[in-house]
Amino acid sequence: MIIPNRPAAGLEKYNIPVVSPSSINDFVGYRTKWCLRKIFGYDFPTNCAMERGTCTEKGVQPILEGIATEDEGIELALKKFDEKCNPDMKNYHTERATIPYLIKGAVKEIQNNLGKLHTYQAKIEGVLREYKFYGYTDFVLEDMSTGKKTIVDLKTTKRTPSKLASSHARQIALYSKALECDAVLLYLVPHKVTDRKTKIVSYRTEGIWYELKDREKHLEEAYKIIRTMDTLLYNCNDKNEVADMCYPNVDDWFWDSPELIEARKKVWGV
């Protein structure tokens, strides 16, 4: 392959002048998804699992800010969830049921650890060597006694993680570089609890913290991924050639909706 004649020449060729952590991670982990979205411009509908995480954050924010009670934050989150999801969607009821417990768990974990809310969903911009990047932080907390700020990225998951995922490490490493402060990741895991007598189902939330270690290692990984993306695009003459370099595995779990399958068939014919 020909090396781009200047940094970002390939990215700019396809109108991607600035990259985000999600596009970096999609390129290395789900290249067909990256191709459909960034090269062909597809935007796909959300699902209940995704909205579980998004709405949990939206419920936590006003509670941490002190402008809503816990019950009010939960009510807001459930309202937001119902604006995006409906009972006909996969796992609607089970995902919705976890949200109040995830919010309570998040508030307890965050309030007891890192200080007061400084910003929520703030846009960040930075430069990784010669490449520009941007993103949106979840929460930035400030220790009022020292002024120290810490980025807290919140992820909800049904499975207990055994380590910090490399994709998440790259994400918070970029945030940390942009804001020049520490970054941690909080996984929230809802565990189902069934009362033996009444059979009533509830949940308890487990919070698992991971600190970002070896930031430079993860930034180097992100840089190499961006450079590879740039080089690939520089060497393709049109979006169909890009698609040829991102051929899909039709057995992947990613193809879980009619809209995705239709897009795949239009682009790759399979």
C-alpha cells in the first residue's frame, strides 16, 4: 500500500477529518459496521440494551448535580427509555426493569468516590500526534478540596468483566489526553434477585472500577489504528473499494435487525 502523502489525506478523502473513539474501535473490532456508517452514511435504529446504558446516565446526571431526587432521576430515565423503545422491541421489559437499580448503584458508587459533578457529556477535542480526535465524556468529577478532576466513563453490562476492555481503555485514554486528567471506568452489572416466597424479581447492582494504567500504551494503539484507517482509505479509489476491504461475516451477531441485513445486502450483496 502507498503511504498517504500527508497525515489524514485518506480520512479527508472520505470526509472524515476528525476521528472519535467509537470510530477507532469500530474500525478495529467491527469493520463492516464502521464501513456502513462512516463510508456509506448509514444510521441505524437503537436497541433496548443501548438505551439501558444511555438512559441510566441521563438519570444519574441530575441526581449528581443536585437538581433531582433519586426517584425523579429514575422517572426521567424511564421516560427517556420509553421515548426510544417500545414493548415490541427485544428485551424491552428486562432492560427497562434494570434501570432504577443501575441508577441507584451508579449514584452510590460515584458519590462515595471522586467528588462532585463538574461536567456531563462535555465535548472534548484533542490531537494524537498528527491526527485530530473528538469525543464526549460521561462524567467529570472534581475533588473540591484539591481541585483534582477525574473522568468517569460509565458502562452498563449484563456480564461481570474480568478486566478493562482494550476498546474502553483506548476510549478513556483519549479523553484523559484531551483533558490532561485521570480517567477511570465504572462497569455497572445488574444481578437478578428472585424472592423465594413471593417470586418477585428485583436487581442488585455491582460496581466494578478500573483505573487507566499505561495510558501511553493505549494511545499508541489508537494512533496505529487511525494510521491504518488513513492508509486504507488513501489507497481506495471509491467507497466500493473500501467495502471490498471490509467484507462481512454474515454469521456475526451484529446482523440482528432487518435494517442492518438490508444495508449489508445493498453494499455487499450477501
